[in-house]
Amino acid sequence: MNDRIIAGLDGSAESLAAAHWAAREALLRGVPLRLVHAKKWSSPGDLPVPPGDVRRHWAQRMLNETADELRASHPDVEIGTRSFDGRPAVELAGVAATANMIVLGSRGLGAVTGFVLGAVGMAVIQATVRPVVLVRASEDAVPHPAGRHAARELLVGVDTRRPSDALLAFAFQEAAQRSCTLHAVHSWSLPPLMGYGAAYDPRVHAQLQMSAEASLRDVLAPWRGKYPDVGVIARASIGHAATALVERSSDAGLVVVGRRIRRSSIGAHIGPVAHAVLHHVKAPVAVVAHD
């Protein structure tokens, strides 16, 4: 695998914001950035498809203009470009296999209806085991003064029953690179045979809460040892994991969630927590695949 970051461009404001985010990430990691465009051209009805040279010229001009803009903001980042004439999800997933991370734009619809992840973003997440970051076209994603990208806190969702080394390694590494606080969130629920009325018994609730907090501390302990300079705030609370992450994401510079790699072609591929976070969190979201 090459040490580099891929950013997918399609000419939209969301993909431009993603490219700027990716450039700052490349600077933090000290790796090159590759800007990639992929499109399978078709026209509605009887309208002709633009000739291949016209398509390639448009794509290369878009890539070059974005690369020049990024070089002006980040002169220390090595930036390359590449275009494909093919299905975006397939081509992007293919180049993602050779990179540390792929960054894509995600279109927003507003706070009430949430966000549209899009078929390409969903397909890339499902098709690659590399971390995929989705970025909105918002004020926090476009160019801003140096240092702001690194200062905002990082939020990660932790499942203490089936903790993922890949997820926690990514989250701690990102927090270390940004010199920011890592907020680790774990949500717990009542045991299956326990009625929900037990949650209102202060003694039962306190015991379950203490157990959840202890489990979270145990999962984080070895990672705190590996990254002693990363400040960690660990929180365990009763409720749904997706709700907790969405509610705590307002101040986050990056939200990290995991998805289990599914070997079967049947059923959902990213899980309900990652799905909800991707559609309702305004901050950039990193999806980390793990077994």
C-alpha cells in the first residue's frame, strides 16, 4: 500500500470541500494527495454523449484547477491528479485500495431531513476496507486559518462488547496528529431479561452505569498507554449509540465510527449506527472497516 490520501472530485461544492479537508489531512500525515475524478458518461433520451477528448479535457481542467487552488493553500503537500472514464464507485474503490484513506463529499439537505450520502459514497464505503471520510460543503470543511483543523475535538463511538483495534488505532492516531482531545462514547442498554422499569431504580442504574464505565476504561487503557499525549474523555450512557454520537458531534472536527466487514452480499453493509451518523452528523465522518 502507498502512503497517500485519495480525494474524489466531481465538480460539486461538496467534493471541493472534501479536497480541502483531504489536503489538510495529507499535511498532518506528511503524505501525498491524489485528486481523482471518475464518471461514466451517459445522456438522457437521444442526446449524444460528449466525445472522449471533450470529457477528458473537462475532467483534467477541473482536477488541475482544484490542484492549483490546494497548492496555493498547502504548498508543502505533494498533489497529483488522475481521471477515469468509468463507474465512479468501482474506480474510486479501486484506487482506495492503494491508499491510506479516501475522502468524498456528501450533500446536505438540512438539519431536519438530514444528509444524503449518495449512491457513490455508500458503494465506496461498502467496497473498500480503507477508511472513508465523508465531508459536507460547510464552513468547517472549506479553507480556514491554519491550525483550526487540528484544534477541534475528535469523537469516536466504542462498542465495549466487540471492541475494534482498527477503529481505536485510527481514532487515537488522528487525535495525536491533531493534538486534540479524544472523546470516546459508549452507549449501553439494559440486559434483555431486565424490564425497563429497572432503569428507574437508582441502585440498579448506578451499578449498570459503573459497569459500563469500567468496561470502557478497560478497552481504552492499552491505547492510552500507546498514546500518552492524547487527552481522553470517556463517557458511557444508556441509550442508542447513534443518538449519543449525533448529539455530541456539534463541537467535533471529526467523528469516527466503525463498520463490520460483511462477507455476505445479503443485508446492510455499514450497520445502523454508521448509517445514522453518516446521514445526520454535520462534521466530517470517518468510517473504519473492521472484522
